[in-house]
Amino acid sequence: MKQLFLYGIVGGLTTVLNIFVYWLITRIFGVGVVPATITAWFIAVLFAYWANRKYVFHSKVKSFFGVIFEACYFFACRIATGFIDVVIMYLFVDLFGFDDVIIKTASNIIVIILNYVASKVFIFRGDEK
């Protein structure tokens, strides 16, 4: 239960960081929406990897290549769940005409669950890779 709580805290902080970086890049530096979104996502996922590794899952991986592998796997899983989010939104909002906010909320719940399972089962298994 403690791990889920910490995962929620890290997820909340990651979301705040993502929004803040996006705001900073678009409002202060005048960068466009898409590059700002990509940059904010990347920084947020870097933070999420570090925080989940250290505070939520207490990764035991210490070697340079082990950490690189773990980080790449973390990013790959986040890209995959981001793709799932896009597909869900396209199918249920664009094709079937459901309310976008309801679908986005449901999609985010699915993505959060998938990210947690991927992190717990595949990424931060507790062993040196």
C-alpha cells in the first residue's frame, strides 16, 4: 500500500512538473505547442524515472549499463502507454463521438495502471540486469 501511495505522489509531482515546464517553455520562451509538449514530456519522464527508481521501487541496479537499460525500458513503456492513450482518444472521441473529458479521464486511469504494472513487473524488478 505504501508503494502505491508513493507512486501516486510521484505521479502527481510528475504531472505538475510537466505542466510547469510546458507553461515555462511556451510562455517565457515562446516555443510552439508541439515542441513544448515533447520537451515537457521528456523532462517529466526523466523525473518520473529517477523518482520511481529511487523512492517508489528502490531499484537495486547499480551498473552503468544496467541503469541505461532500465531507463530505456522505462521510456519505452511510457511511449507505449502514450500511444495507447492516443489510440483510445482517437477511437472513442474522434470515431465514436464520446465526451472527450470523460474518455481522457478513463484513458488516464488505464495508462496509470499500465505504467504501474510495467514499472513493478518489468522495469524495477529489484535485480541487477
